[in-house]
Amino acid sequence: MKLVLASHNPGKLQELAAILEPAVAGLELLSYDGPEPVEDGTSYLENALIKARAAFAHTGIAAIADDSGIAVDILGGSPGIFTAIWAGGRDNVANRRLLLSQLKDIHDEHRGAAFVCTIAMVSEAGERSFTGIWPGRIAHEERGEFGHGYDPVFIPDGFEITAAEMPPEVKNSMSHRAMALQQLIATLASGL
């Protein structure tokens, strides 16, 4: 079974292949070399579907794509789909600093947040989606050296450390992406 990852990021391909290929007998995750579509959806699902549909249309092979971000309760779910560009550009440090400054006077009980990941799969059999939500709260300062993006400011429920302070194998076993991937694996294992 072949599946195209609708991403030009070789690191993401390697990461997902390491998770999916051993979990689904006979699966081969392929890279995507086609045009990159404009992600102009208004939700994680819409953006993931835009990418997966483009890869499926270009290759004729079942395709998956994901969209993810962080949703902060007191900000009405923002940054949301604008997570990567919250401070105006694709700068993780600037994005985290802006978020921390927006919450500087907010007490712990009002700093609830969640990482969200939606994976879309498009194939001849139709379209499916899988969503993982990792609840937690926003820290008062950056901590940790692992991870990327907002990991240094996100404290998962049940922990007092940030996602960036967790060993990668621990974070990757419980994250929003891990939850969505487990749903995808169950679907792939039962056939497209």
C-alpha cells in the first residue's frame, strides 16, 4: 500500500514514515514533489484537505496531510490556524514571545490551551479526517530545549513541565499529532 505525504518537508516524511510504516504492514510512505497549494482554509480540517486533495490529484495515489496549531482559551481559540505566523512571520521565537506578552497578566486558571492536529486522507475511497487534541495550559516563561514551535510554553495537563522539557519519545507518544496518527493507523490497518 502506497501513501503520499502532502508535504515538501523531508524531516516530516522521515518522522511519519518511522511511525506509520512499522505500524501498518506493507505501507510505503512517499514524498510529494508536486505544486504546493495555497492554504486558505478557515480551519485545520480545510487546510489539511487542501493539501491532501492537491497531492492526490497530482499523483493519483492516496494522500495524507496535516494541519496543526495551538488554541488558547482566553484568546477565543487563537492563534489557531495562524499559529505559525502569529507574530507576522514564520518565526517561532517571535510567535512565543507575542503569545507570552498577550497573556502576561493572566493567572494560571485562565491560561488553558490545547495543541490540535488534524490529518486529512484523500483516496479513491473518499475523504477521511482524524483529529487529536492535547489539552494543557500556557506557561509564564519559556522552558526546555526539546521540541519546536510552542513546545517551550505549553504545559500538558497532568504535568508541571513544558512539552519542550519532555524527552521527545515521551512527547511523541502523547501529543496531538500522536493521537491523530493513532486514528489514521487504525484506519489504514483496516484498509483504506
